[in-house]
Amino acid sequence: GKVFCKRCVMDTSIPGVRLDENGICNFCHMHDQLEKRFPIGEEGEKILKRLAEKIRKSGKGKKYDCVVGVSGGRDTSYCLYYVKEKLNLRPLAVHFDNGWDSETAKTNLARLCEKLEVDLHTVIMDWPESRELTNANIRACIPYIDLTDDIGIASSLFTTAEKEGVKYIILSHSFREEGITPLKWNYIDGKLTKAIINQFCRIPLKELKHFRNVELHDLIYWVLWKGIRIVNITNYYDDTGEKVEKFLKENFGWEDTGQHHMDNELFALVYYYSRKKFGFDWRVVELSAKVRTGVISREEALKALEQPPFFETKENVEYCLRKQGLTWEEFEEIIKSPNKYFTDYPSYYPLLRKIRWIIWLLCRLHFIPEHTYEKFFLAI
């Protein structure tokens, strides 16, 4: 049976989770290492001020000095506020709309950008294409069916940064609030995406007008040739607990979209599917992170996991399936089909393992998101 980590709520049934002789998991050790590497408080502020100086210099004479990915959810909203008000930068907010934005998220984004006086650039995905790409991921039987949207977000951020001549993309993934997901749960790369589209998408890749894949050569071009850097500033400020929500509500009339990622209504299906098919409960990662940072107790986290997720109602899932054009029967068939992982399809991963020291270096130099190394090589 599964054995729980003695410190958080990760357990040994999760691919990539290993316990040490004291019963503490490798994700807890990873968290402690990241805590050392990314200080918050005064030291974190100093690091961000130095970074802001660099960003300002790189953006001299341009309309914007950085691009910030936004969804209307908690983390990206607070990040945009921080970039504009605390770091005094001139951001362009970039949003990728895959056709699943919740009304709350849309309102949040509009209010936030208006109040902060930040321009918003929305990349709207063609709906028939968006739907077919998600269905291709479902047919591929991989755990994470939102893979192509994450590629869409990446390509939107890079192409916008390139067009505007901006050298910095700012992200807001928080290991303290959200944790790091096991690699087998949601590995993403352009070669894997291409393989899934070629095998399962009913629209051939070259006929997809609105979708732009991000392959290794694209990343090399943007990161090494164009010098576009990706910085995750959330690592350097304390974003844990209710204070962020409270601040956003009071200052921007922000409304809670209901847990991480629920600014995108497709996530009711994303989570339901991976729980039903793989037994993966996405809440484990986030709850474990909150236990490690002391936002909630381990007992509270275990109690929360006994309840089914609030957004997984039959009504929500049926709404998602209807919108995706899938019947319950088709969906049930896919749930019963053999489970697949990224390792069952062609991907860049074998190559990335060979050049892992280069990945380590690129993370340290802020060329790519700083947790990439941990996620790719320590969370599997």
C-alpha cells in the first residue's frame, strides 16, 4: 500500500516520490533546498531590486520593459501588481485565452489592468482548434490534458516579447504555495506535443492556423539568440496564505476564482480525468506545499483530501465534456484504456537528460525558469 511522507501529504503511490530513512519525501528535501536558494524578506527584496534595475536598463527607449503572463487568478494578479507597483517596471500583460476563461477571471483581469494602468494583450485561440487539441491529449491517455495550452501560453509570451523587443518574461509559479508537480504528471515539450498531434489530432499540424508549437530550435532562437530571459519573481517574495487574496480583494475588487487554475474552467475536467484515470489528486501537491510553509497543518491537509474536490461535480464535468464535444461513453472508454505517460511517446527528455548540466546552468543564469532542473531531474 501507499506510505505517506511524515512531513507533508505526498505518498509513495505518486510516481517520483521517494522516502528517506526518516520517512521524509524527496519533495520536502527539494523544497528545503529551494528555500535556501530563494530568500524572501529583506534579502529577497534586494535581489528583486537588482533585477528590476537590469530589466529597466534593457527596456530603455521601449514602450515596455517586460512581459508578464496573466490569467486573472491569484498568483498572476499579485505578480502583475508587484511588477508595476513595487518594482516600478513597465509591464505588458499577456493573456492566452483557450476558450475556457471563467467570467470571474475575465473581470479580475480587466479591473486589475485598468487600475494598474497596464496594457493587456490577449492571444485568443481559435475555438475548434483549441477543442481538438485538448481532445487529442485526452485520446493520447496522458495524465495532463492541458499540455497544448501550456505550449500556447509559452509561444504567446515569447512571440509577444520578441515583437515588442522585450528581453524579460516574468512568471509567477510559487513552490511555496503550489509546490512542484511530479514530472510524470505533467511533462511538456514541443517534440512530445508534435507526436501527440500527429497521432491523435484530427487536424494535421500544418493545418493548425492558430496554434504555434514551441520546439527546441524555437527556444534556442528566443533564449540564446534573442536573449529573452524568463524570471520567476514569486520565488523572492512571501506569497503564502490568505494575505494575497485579501490584498487583491481590498485593492482591486478581485474575486476568488476558486483554487489554483480554476480561472480556467477546463481544469474541472483536467483534475477529474487525472484522478479517475490515474488516481492522481492534484490537490496533494498544493496541500503539501502549504503544509511545508506552515499555512495549514498536516492534519488539515489530510482531512481536505478525504473530501472530493469541490469543482468535480458531475454538472461541471458534464459541462466540460459537452463543450469538448465528447459523450460520457467516449470519455468512459478513454478512462478505461491503458494509461500512458510522456515516456510512451517521442520527446526531448532523453536528450535533456544527457545535457542536464547545461539545463542547470541555464536555470542558474535566469535564462529559463529556475525550478526547471528540479522538476525535470529530481521530481521523477
